[in-house]
Amino acid sequence: MTVPTHHPGDTLLIDYAGGALGEAASLIVATHLALCPCCRLNVAEMEAVGGALLESIEPEEVDPACLETVLARLDDLPALPRVPRPKLVCQPAEVPLLPEPLRRYVGNDLSRLPWKRLMRGMDCYDIPLGSGSGYDSERRGKARLMRLASGVGPPHHTHRGIELTLVLDGGFTDDLGQFARGDLSVADDSVRHRPVADEEGCLCLAVTDAPLHFTGALGLILNPFVKF
């Protein structure tokens, strides 16, 4: 079960380091890493371990059973020496409002984006990915910028898949805590919540791999029209 957190779990970071994430999820994790020195260090260590494992494997000719052979040999590799790691305080780094991974997709000027009004006080911009906007069978994800005014948030909802939300400016509060710049919320179908923007409002990057599922009486009206 995925528990909402202020920082991504090891599984998400391992998938990113190994190139196993789709384009949308890779974008939000890369943007988070630009703001979080602790997670940047974690990914660097994972990449170093992966490189050491590859270097220690003797080359073999590829045959139909190559995958099973490699996996079996990984179990036999000696443990790598533990290197003391410095203690870091996971505070957002001093970077521009939109970190570089995100700027490559949306540019520097938020005012030039064609924002779409979802409801009063809540606007969004769907970020075009490699295959255009919308869900894609290979990338399996949708990325969008969300801009919320003070005290505004979507209705209570749960998730048909995974929802990743990274705060870029301001913050929001939901049933599980308060999230500020650089914090990444991870939620799945076990979570029912209603994120509400803090007093200063909230700008965030949200990635979903399936449409949200609104709950309660309002959900009966909204769910047939939900496309994100």
C-alpha cells in the first residue's frame, strides 16, 4: 500500500534511477530532485550501486535464458562496502520557481500558458508529453500544472491509480498533513482526501496514471465527466 508522504519512497526513486518510469512520472521525480538534496543523493547512490553491479558481471553471449542468468548472478554478488553518507536536511534547494526539468516542458513564463478554468479559483495546464496530452498506453501518465487560490481545492476523491503531487509554490493541506514547496505527495486507491490550498495559494505539478474517482453524492455527478 502506498502511503502519502512528503518525499517519494525508495521504490519510486529506484524506478527512476533504473529508467523504469514513464515520461510523466519521470518529469515529476526529476523536478522533485531539483528541489530535494536528500533524494538527489539517494538517486546518485542507487545509480552508483547499479553501475558497480554491471561492472562486476562477466560478459556473456546473449541466449534465450540470458535474463534468468543475470538475475541468478546478481544474487551471488558480494555485498558492496558501506560508505558513510553525510547528514542532509531535506530543505528545498535555492532554485528558480520552475526547476530546469519542468522548464524544458513549459518554459519560464507561467502567464503565457493557456490555463484552463476547472472551477472558481482552480486552473490547470495540461503539459504536452512525447505523445501529446492524454493517457498513453506506453507512458501511462498525464502531467498538469495546477494553480489554486487560497482555500480552494478539488472535491473529496480517491484514485483509480497513482497520484503524484509536487508543490512548486505555496502549499496545500489535506487529511494527512501540510505540504510545502518541494514536498511530493504519493497517493493510491487506499487514500481518500481533499487537498486545499493554504492561505498563500498553491502551484503544483500533478501526475496521474488514471482518472481520479470523486466520492460522495457529488461524485455521482462528476465521475462520468472526469477525464484526468
